[in-house]
Amino acid sequence: MSGIYWLASYPKSGNTWLRLLLRSYAAGGAAVDINGTAPDGWSINGRTQFDESIGLAASDLTDAEILAWWPSVLQKWAQARTEPAYLKTHTMCRPFDFTLGVVYLVRDPRDVALSLARHTDRSIDAAITIMGTQDKIMDRSRYRLQPGLLQSWGSWSQNVESYLAPAPFPVHIVSYEAMRADSAAALSGLLPVLGFQVDHAAVKAAVAATALETLRGQEAAKGFVEAVGPHRFFGEGRVEGWRDRLTPAQRARIEADHGRVMARLGYLDADY
């Protein structure tokens, strides 16, 4: 059976940790090398693959043309496979008919702002601005050719709501906070949506193999290929770290931009 299972999230919501958890689980709970070559299909956003598929250079296309071509590129790639693919995405949800299912990982945007600022080496205020920008497109530049294609993040609220909307395929919403509180239970709950049988022994082993302390230790020893800028990729992974790191003004900006969706997810009082 061909098709795509999406591992989706707004950036800095725990997607990389989730992918490593799944990689370990698929290997029976084995240890994972954070810099090891991923199984075919675990990520895709390459410019070269896109260019070869359509016979045109993405650098010669507009943003709108790239986004219009992308579904046919993905479908062609997926149909050439004999097994499902598991792809990471930070883009807003689109109802592709070759989608088999989605796991969407959501995180309190106040914590996302802190992690995004560190990851991109920007100020917290700059990260809050990115998160609040409607129809935000990332990874494009007029000054240099990016190795990956542009990504249609939208604002944090747009991104989340695109996955909360009704879809013609199963969508499982799981919070980063739930993953941190009980990783085994959260992983067991999302596996069926991705076509996996639940093996509780393998779940337990995968959770142990991908503890954040272990991943941080690997990065400290060897670095991490996905890290950008001067900061390490794997941070503290704190829940509600925003309480002692955001100023009242920064907190107010995030809640003004995203309060309605935050309330829908339980991050704010329902009467916000």
C-alpha cells in the first residue's frame, strides 16, 4: 500500500523527538543515532528531488508555483513506493488524497516562542512576530539559494486550526505536554493512526532509548545535523518554561494573537 502518513507540527513542538521515538519503535525499541540516515521516507523537503521530479528548477518558480506543484511531486513519489511513507511537515494541512493519516503534535505557543527564538538565534520578540504572522512562508531568500524548499507555516493559530478542521483522513492530535507527562501512553495512542500495531514492550524500550537526556548527550558528543546557528538543537524540553522567562508584555502578545485557539486546546481558560 502506498501513501503518506504525516508527522506534523508547528516548528519547535517536539516533532524531531517524535520522529526518533517512532524510528526506535519501528526497530523494536532499539537505540537511535540522531545523525544516522533515516529510513527512506521519514523526511522530505529537498530542492533537488523537487527539481528532478518536475523537470524545472524551483529557483525559476514563484512561491505560488512551487506550492501548486508540490502535491503532484509528492503523489508521484508516494505512488512509486510499495510501502507507506512517514513524512515530517511543518506546513499547514492540505487534503491530499494520498494521505493515509496524520499525527499532529501541538505545544503551548508560549513555550514554542522560547524554543523557536533559541533555534533560529532570534530574539523572543522576533519569534513571537513570526508566530503571529498570517500566511507566513519560511525558508525563502532573495539573496541565497536555500537547500530546502519554502514552507508554508502560516501563523501558529493558522497551522493548528488547519489540522483541527475536518479532514478526509484520520488526524490524531497529541500535545507535547502529554508526551512529556507520559511518553509511553502518548506513543501507544498515536501508533494505530500511523498503521502500527501496539507492542507495549517496544513502546517502553523506545521511550527509554529516546529520553531527552540521551538525545542531548548524543548532540553534546557528536553534534546534530539539523541544528542551525550557535545553539544546540535539543533544549531542556521544559513544560511551562515560559512562566519564568517571558515578560508580561510578551505573554500578552502571544495570548492576544492566539488566545482563541489556546483556549480551544486548554492552554487558556475556555472563556478567554
